Amino acid sequence: MTVRSIIMGALAGLVICAACFFNDFVIKQRMLIPHQMPAVLYGSLILGVLGAMLAGRWAGRRWALSGAEWAVIAGLGLVACGIPGWGLVQDLVPTAIMTHHYARLQPSWRSADVDVVQAVPAPMLVDLNGDDGTILDGYVRGLGEGSQRVRVTAVPWRAWAGLLRFWLPYVMALTVAVLGLALVLHQQWAHHEALPYPISVFAQALLPGEDGRAAPVFRNRLFQLGALFVFLVEMNNYLVQWFPDALIPVQLNLDLKPAYPFLPFLNGPGFAYELSFAVLGLAYFLRTSVALSVGIVPYLYTGVALLLADYGVSLSGGAHLGANYNTFLFAGGYAGVLLLMLYTGRHYYGNALRLGFFFPVAGETPSRARRAGRAAAGAGLAFVGLHYVTGASWPASLAGAGCLFAVHYAGAGRFPATATLGAGAAWGVRVFAVGMLVFLAMLVSVGLEWPFAVAFAAITVTTFVVVSRVVAETGAFHFGTFFLPGPLLMGFLGATAVGPRALLIMSLASSAILLAPGWAPMPFMAQALKLVDMAKVSVLGTARSALFLVLILIPVAVACTLYWSYDRGAPLSNWPVAANEYPGRDFVTNTQRLEGQGAGELAGTLQGWARLQHLQPDGPRVLAFFIMAGLALLCGGCSLRLTWWPLHPVMFLFLGSFHGQWISVSLLLGCLLKIGTIRYGGVSLYNRFKPLMIGLVAGAVVAATVPMVVGAVFYFASGQPPVSMRWSVW
């Protein structure tokens, strides 16, 4: 790692966080961070490498960036990509205010029996006392007039300073925790299990050598042909949007609607029979069982759903984001994959925990460092305990975090890591422990009882870990299945045992971090660590730099999002904004239902273990959870034990999601191409075609980057939004 690579990576992260909301909702271009393979990063990487190569020929190689430096820049940029979009900040900001807006629109939210706003803990909502319309109406409608920008000082920053009480420590603690966890998992996934990490492998193939010379793949004719072909096709289709009367689009999609009456399993809400060159190229590098399983599962799921519908069972029926069958099917798939992952790496994870908490592993821990580490951990736990007992404000939690963070300084560098653990495993465990303790303390501080807080944290971590596993193992950068902790606990415990207010707190806490796990920070972090590892850069050093970077970028992204929201108005139809209606809706529905059953007062007074006396689990939905978890475990066991087994348990994470439907056709085509190449040409032909597949992906990401640049230039030159692009996977 060099200083200039860290500075350039940090600057790239700042640009991404500052420009994300502006690009998405002011210029109204394609999303800057549309998924786990953002074109703005990988396209810029390709263009940057090519530009540096050309500049090196003119100015000499003295100032050329090495492949390791490019890996650090891209890695820190990847970490930044998980912050400003749907995975974090674009969820966080509306969660803190939109309940006020929907309460004005829904009379049932403020009736004699139910008051949603009063039920929400004060630190979770922006304080509107004394609001003259600037705080709430300014956010919803915008304060800017025409093309005139609102002044920075006109934004009601003082009202939003309340985020410091809960939301900023909450999301920062979680982001720091999952960064530490990503470091722990990296050694097991990248080295012990040798997961393919297709996206990171693609990026690494493009990096120059240590002397700054271009990667060999750029000189390969197949790479050049593949990249040029895809680039020209995509650019032609882009120019058609500007000049529809002068150009003819290249059709990449197939309309199968006439076949739906005869083949109903082909008909799903998200099926898109359109070729994605990026997915096709990445599929070539996947295990055949993985590509086949993810490609066919949407059709299997749709067939099963149609069959069950004939018997009156709707898998997607019920309230959206509520306790419907899909919630429990998705949760079962996540649980099954997590158990398989823990079983596969049980020895590694056990040793990492022991080393992280200063217990000896094969006699490697010096006693002095161990005692210092335990003393620091004890002091940190005491401060967090003080927060829980006294209900102190968030500075007490940060004080506890500071003491716990001293664990690292007490033990870093004094623990010679084993060959199987890697240098950063212990550090990652400690950082994860710090973040999760603060995360739990923040949940408890707003009135969520500690058993629910622990369950909420466990479900959140499970979601992020499994999504990261999907990206590392399949390269499926467009991933969309998810479930929320509140409805899941409602199904297992019952409405009376959970209570409407606990559900409301968990729903709001979920809205800030779990509405779009396919955009979550942790998968980006996992890819970044793999990329720098392949470039022979210190993984631990990169993680340390990333830790301080995210603590800076989160406030920057929040500030930029707030400014542009008050300038142009909040995007009310955007998913993270619109989804904030559901917490209040569910609170009203459950409160009224419990009142009608005569259990409203009881549900409001139950505390602690007394809730266990009133359990009312939803049998069919709980059964759906265990069936899906059992199928995932069975499929995983067969995949581990039987060499001929054709399916992979990752299929149970996609099911009928529209993201899985979007990529299924391209994934199956890539799988068939790989099978045919190996069958008729052997491994040598398979290796010869690798540059071609890398070229397809490279052409796609560069072609997706160019419209962003052109659109931004057009907007600043004319003051008008660029041409509206048709939907695509980018």
C-alpha cells in the first residue's frame, strides 16, 4: 500500500458518496450504484488503467500506478459503494422523517386509539417542534425554485442534528461490525474454500503489473473483439434513445408472452428474456452446478407456486414486507446456507473467536497481551452495561466503543497468526465485537428489549453474511431476496408476544439497513478484500484504512443526500422512501387486531420472559421456514458428498425473486457455453476463451459508464436532464 493509492481511493469514495443522490434523482440517470457490480467503479477502473497506460508512454513510467495501487484504489472505492445508495444512506434519511409525512396522509395513524408518531421512540424521528413547514414540507417537496439551487444554509441542519442521538451511531456501528466480520470470513472463503469471486477475478485480470505495464489480457485479440463488439452494440442502443429516427436498435430481448398460456411457468413478474453480456461473461467462470441452479430456480419456483395456487395457497399473498409465506421461505433459505457455511468452516471460526478474545491458540498468545486485552474488553463491557442500566445517551456507548477498541491496540501485532487464520482474523473479531455491542446498545436505548435486540442483530448479520456469500460464490451482482426481522419474529412468537410497539421499533430499525440487502456494505467489502489480496496487498492494512474511511463517508453521504433532497424534494416513488409507510401500517393493523381480540392491553404490558407464556406461532409459516431450511441443508449435504450432484444450495436464496428472473436466461446461456466448450474442446479451449468472456464483461461496464459521463456533461451544459434510458440490468 502506498500513500497516494490510499488518498486516491479515499477521493474516489468521496466522489461516489457525494454524487450518488445527485446522479439518481437530480440528473435522473441510471442508478450510480445499481447493484454489486457498479459500472461507475469498474468502468472507471478500465478507463483509468488504459489512460494511465497511454500517459505512461508519453511521460515515462516513473509516475505509473502499479497493479497493487490500482487494487487499493478500487478496493476503497468498492467499500464506498455500499454507503450512499439503497443499502444504507438512501434508506436511513427517509426512515428518520417519512413517518411524519404518512401520518398526515393516513387518518388511522392518529386516531383516538392509535398514534403512530407518539409510539415511535423520539430519537428515531426528526423533531418537528416549531416547524414552520421547512423541515417536513421542505424535505417532501423541495425548497429550490426552478433551476435555482437552495442555499446550503437554508437546509434545516439543526433539526437533523438529532440523527447524532441514534441513527448515525447505529449505522456506523453496524458498518464497522460487518467490516470486521468480512475480514474474518475472507481467509476462510478466499483461501480455505477457494470461492470463485467472479467479479473480483474479472477486475484483477485488468490490473497492470508492478511496473505499470498493461495487463496481458488487453493485448489478447479475443478480449479486444469481445469488448469492442459489446461496446458497439450497447452504444448503438444508447444512441437510439437520442436519435430514434436515425438508428436501428439491436434487439437483445425475446418476447415470450404468446407462450405463457401453454408454458405458464415462464410467466413471472420479473422475467426478462434479455441477454446481459456481463452476466453471460461471469457465468463462464462459475461452477456449473452454481450457474445451473441459479438459472433454473425461478422456473421451478414459479411452477411450484402455480401448483400451490390451485390448492388455494398463495406464497406471495399477504401484506407486503409482512409475515407472508415468502418471508419464511427466504428466511429458511438464508438459515440453511448459513448453517452450511458455519459447518464447513467450524474449526476456523472457532480458532478465530479464541484468538480474537485473547484465548490461546496452540500456545501462541503472550500472557501480558492477553491480560491487557481482557482488561480493555472488561472496561468496554462495563461502559456498555452502564448505558443499558442507566439509559444514558449515546456518548456512553461511544465511550464503551473506545475502550473496546483499545482491545486492538492492546493486542495488535503481538499475536503471531497461524497459517490457517491469517493476520487479520483476530483484529476482525474484535472490531466485530465492538460494533455489535454498540449496535445492541443503541437498539436497547430506544426501548427494544435485549432479547429482541439480540434476535434483530442476529438476523441482520445473517442477511449480510449470506448475501456476501452469494456474491462471492456466484457473482450474481443483482440480488434481491430479503426478509425483515419483525415479521419473522411475529410468525414464530405471535402478535401478542411481540407486541405492536416492539414490532414498530424493529420495522423502523430494519428500514434503515435491510430494505435492499443486495446493495448492503458487506458484500462490497468482501469483494474489496479479495481484490487487494489477489494483488498481494495487505488485507489487514486495507481493512484498517477502510474502517476510518467509512466513518468519514457516512456523514458525507448523509449531508449530500439531505441537501439534494431539500433542493429538489424527496423521491416519493423511490423504494426506500415509499417503503417507510409499512412500519406505521403494520403497527396500526396489529394494534387494531389485538384490540379486537381483547389482547391489546396485555400485548402492551408484557415484558421480558413473560412473553413466552403467550406464544402463538403461525404453524404453516413456521413449517415453510423449516422445510426451506431443510431443503437447503439437504442440497448442501449432497453437494458436499456426491460428486455427481447437479444442484447447489445457493438456489434457495433466489427462488422467485425478480432479480433472479432477470439474470436467469443469461446465466443459463453462459453455463451452456461453458459446458459445450469443455465437452468439445477440453480445458485448453476453455482457457483460450477466458479473455473473450472477460472482454464481454469489460465492454458492458464501459458501455454503461459512458452514458453517465455524457448525461452529466449534458446536464451541466444545458441545465436539462439527459434522455431517459430504457430499463436494463445496469
